[in-house]
Amino acid sequence: MPQIHDTNNYTVPGGIKLFFTPTGGVEKDLGNMVDVSIGRETENLEHFTNRPGTRVKDKVIALSESITIDFSLDEPVISNFILFFKGDAAATQGDGTAAIVDQKVSLAASYGMTSLGKPGAITSYSARQFLDYVYLYDGVSAYANHSVEADTAAGTPFTAMADNNDKLYCGKKTKFQEVRIEVNVAHSGYTSVTWEYWNGSAWTTLSTAGTADFSADATFTFTVPGSWALTTVNGISAYWIRAQQTAASPATPATIDNIGRQALVENTDYVVDLGTSSANAAIRAVAAASLVDGEEIKVSFTYPTFASVVSNLVKAGAAEGAARLEVHPQSGRGLSFDIEIPKCQISSNGDLSLNDQEFMQIPLQLTVLDDTDNTPAYPYGRIVVYDVSA
């Protein structure tokens, strides 16, 4: 628990985000917030007595309590306009589709959802692993760059290791634990094929499971070493592993169609939120499956396009639901805290200004509502403060 007095408690607010879950809907980030303020009001009934010989206050009873959060959103997307105008559900016009192939996505840490940057509902989606870099080193000074072929399903086959001087380097910007090898010609004559990783000071044997010797199409796996560190190969910093073998003149060196291209399985390796017309599709990894926490993958999908989005004004009441306000400053800027609100409504808060010399802002107010029936322990919400020293 944060202690008093501690200068680490001095806080400059930052990382301010408001997440809203409409009743019956899913949580969404409302976007960039400005001019955020939290109001707290109490209406009191005061009692006075003149028994001491003069009129003095001797009792105060609270009649009502209220908490509001005033804020403005400076992203005028349709979902934020709907909150301001009490609009009905958004509908698209001029519908079509477009496709994205092999979009790189860095998955969120702790297996959280990562936006795909396009509103849904997406279709025909797939995800796969890949390697950023594949180089064949001749043991002297030359690196042959096979990164493109290695990540192409029908690429030009290339030699894995022609002799015992060659080393095949496979690198990625994020850690990984699985490598698929598609062999064009299996080797004949390789001996003692081994894989190594960089532990921060030396190349160290990497223990693998599965066929990893270029003798057949196969996927091999390994447990991510705790000491695996970034290192530079051919001028590129990445997480590298490398393969080598000991035969001076193998009869038939292996040739590879591709390496690192591994299709991922939905609901086994990853989960997709298809998205809606006003919320981007998202993806997350499944824990204890093929992907390392925070690994980068490639995603392909078809998404809907439209000429415009329409919502009819004043066709619904103020939006009701649950909310979570995050205030998470950067390290060294003080304490982080969340305010969790089980029931609230969001409505307009003033005029919508259209000033051609300022960024547009949508003024809104969140009003906390009683939720005793569902959350009797904290019917108006609660605040969670995180220990900066933890």
C-alpha cells in the first residue's frame, strides 16, 4: 500500500482512458479524452439549536450524493456523436468489402485484445506465424538474405546449409517458440544438426521438440529460454536462433520452400472479436498455445467498407451501462488508479462548438447511478489505487 509521506505519491495524471460498456453490449474505448474533471456533490439538511443561547449548527444529514465525470472527446466518430445526440444505432450506406493480406499485428501483452484497425464484422480471416529475417551465413563473411523466400508459400527454394561452415539464422523482432519448415529437397548426409540461441553473452544449445533437422516437412517447438536476448546479426537486432550441422560435404544439402510460415488455429491459438460497424475487430492469443505472449503475427481478413454511417438524432435515451476510468501515468510520474463504475449514463454536456481554429471536441458528462441491486458492496463504484513501488 502506498505510504504517507512518500514523494513517489506526487502524481501528474496521464494515460487517461475511459472504457464504456453499454447495457447489453461490449466494452469499448471512447478514444482520446481532454478536459477531464470529476465532480462530487452532497446536498445536506442542516439542523440548528439555540440551547447554548445563540443559534448554532448541531447536526448535518446528507440528503443526496452525486458523482459526475465531465470530459470531452476529440475524435468525432459516429459512436461519440451518438452519445452526444442520443442517436439510434448506426447504419452504413454504400456498403462494399476490401481485403487485407498479411497485416503485421503485435499482440497485446498478457494475452489482451489487439485492434485490427478496421471496423467489422470481418470475414474470411486467418492468422499465421512468420520470421522477420532468414540469412544463410557462409562461415566467412557473406550473408545471403532469404527472408522473402522464407515467408513465401510458393517462393524460390533455397539451400539450408551446403557444408559445415554454413549457419542458417532465423530472427524475429519478438520472441517465438515454434518454427515450421517446408522442405523442397530433404537432406542426405547432414550430421549432428543443432539449433542455438543467444543468451546475452554466447551462443547456447537450444533444446527442441519435433523434427528440426530438415529431413521432412515439420514443425519444431522449444521453450523460450529465460536468458534469450536480443543480438545483432548482419546489422539487424532481433531475437535470433541458428542452425548448423557438422558434415563437411553432405551428399545432398537440404533446400527449403519456406521456414517460419505456420498457420494458426482459431480458438486454439487465437481468438477473434469480429467487430461491429462502430467498433474495430480485434484479436488475442490463447495462453499456453503456439504463441508467445506479445508475439507479432500476420493476419489476413476481409472487412466491410461503406461510403457513410448514419444515426438518427434524438431517437434514444441517454446511453446507460458500466464504465471504467483509467489514470495510468508513465513510470516516475506518480500513482496509477482506476475508477470502476457499475452503472452510469452518458449524455451531452454543453454546446458542440465548430471553430475552424481549434480541434473539434464533443462535450459529454458521465453521471454515476445507483446499482445496489447488482453490486451492493459498491453501488456507486470504487477506486483502485496501484502501488508505485510494487
